[in-house]
Amino acid sequence: MRSSSTPERQVTTRRISFDAVIADLPRHFAADGDLVTSHVMAALSAVFPDGEDFFVRSVRAFRDQITDPVLARQVAGFIGQESVHGREHRALNARLGQLGYTTEGVARFTRAGLRVRSRLLPATANLAATAALEHFTATLAELLLGDAEARRLCGHRGITDLFLWHALEESEHKAVAFDVYRAIGGSERTRTLTMNLITAGFVLGTVVQVAVSLSLDPATYRRGNLRASLRRFRHSPFVQQSVWRRLRDYNRPDFHPDDYDTGELVDRWRDELFGSAGTLRPLLTIAATQGDGA
């Protein structure tokens, strides 16, 4: 079994604000004003804040059982990063709500569902769900970081910047919840069963959410608009077989998130976004710190 923590992993909390760069967000912000891609990205953002809160609670529940000081420091960074993610996506969701997206209703539904789950299921099951969902987010994040077409499809510069920042940090901390799960003795059966259930629920939930959102958008009913957008979306990098194969790899008995070595990719984007000439440095509101989690 792999070590419970990777010493060289940097999990840095960056206090940042995207308020200024999303202020002029148009209704259909994806590349070329694409209908479906805009609604899919809005759907993902809608579930992020309460999902991030759930991740933090799930990991924090075992914080006092972590004896490895390296992993403990990474847990602190994980909590710090996820807390800022939740805050910034709430700000984005408020803007999307102003544009007519159903982000507030989705957030209420997500919040209620996760509260019920937290009450009814043991803490280890919630940690297993967090580890599984972190594999989802890391897979999509690293596709965004590594694929120029995926980045182009984001469209609006503010959306692109926000999702790139989020993607970088998801990749930085992609193994933390998984390592905590292993460190507290979580079972392989629960880990893989949880992933299978999460996969079905995530895909179905996203499809329903996007369908409802599209049904409320007048642009959906313009002749040929939805059909053309769906055709384009089927060729999106985010729905290719390679993404599905990587997601399913989680069920491999010896799987670990670091099996996908993205160190060079993370270093590249860490420098491009937050290096001395980083494009997002002006958006930082306070100096970044490692292991800064409440």
C-alpha cells in the first residue's frame, strides 16, 4: 500500500476574489454563446458550494485521528482551499441567478440532500463519498488544465479564470481525502461501492438539473438551437471515453489518485496563474499560505 501522504504535495490556500471579473458575465457565457455548455457549467457551479462544505465536514470529522504530520498539514490546506472554493462559487451562483439560471433552487436541494446523508450515514461513508467525488473533480480539473479546447469552451474570461483556479487546487489536493480514508482504515468494498453509487447519482442528477435549466431558457426554443448545441456538446472533451475510463479506474484494487502524475501540469499552471507574473495574482486578496485551514 502506498504511503498515506506525499511529502512534496503542496496544498496552498489562496484567498482570492473573482467578483470583478464575473460582473459582466453574459447569459450564455460559454464559447460562441453555446447553450448546452453554458447550462452544464452553471449546473456544476450550483452544486459546488454545498458540496465543498460537505467535503470539509467529512474530512474534518477525522482530523484528530491523523497522526502523520505531513498529511495533517495537507488536510489543513484541503480545508482552506475547499472553503474558498465554496465562497467564490456562491458569488458566481448569485450572478448566474441574476441571469436566470436555477442555481439557488439547486443549491437548496443539494444542501438538504447532503444534510440528510450526513445524519443518516456513518462518517466513514461520507468520507468515502468525498474521496470518490474528489476523483470526479480531479479528473475534470486535469482535463481542463491539459486540454486547450476544453479551456476554450469555457468562453468568458472570468469563467475561464475561476474554473482554472479551481482546477489547479483540485489537482493539488486530489489525494488528501483518499489518504485520510486509507489512514483511518476505510474498507475497499465501501470505497468502490460508494464510487459506483456516486457515479450513477452524479450523472443522473446532472442530466436532470441541466434539462430543467434548459427548459426554463427561452433560447432553448429557438428553432434548431438546442439540437445544434447538443451535437457540439457530444464532441466536447469532457464527455469523451477517455474521461469515463479514468473515472472507472477508481475501482481498481490498487488505485491511488497519484497514479496519474500531473506534477508538471500543476507546476506549469501554478506558475502561469500565481507565479511572479501570474495572471491571477492581481485577484489575490491576501498572501497565500500552505496548510491554512480552519
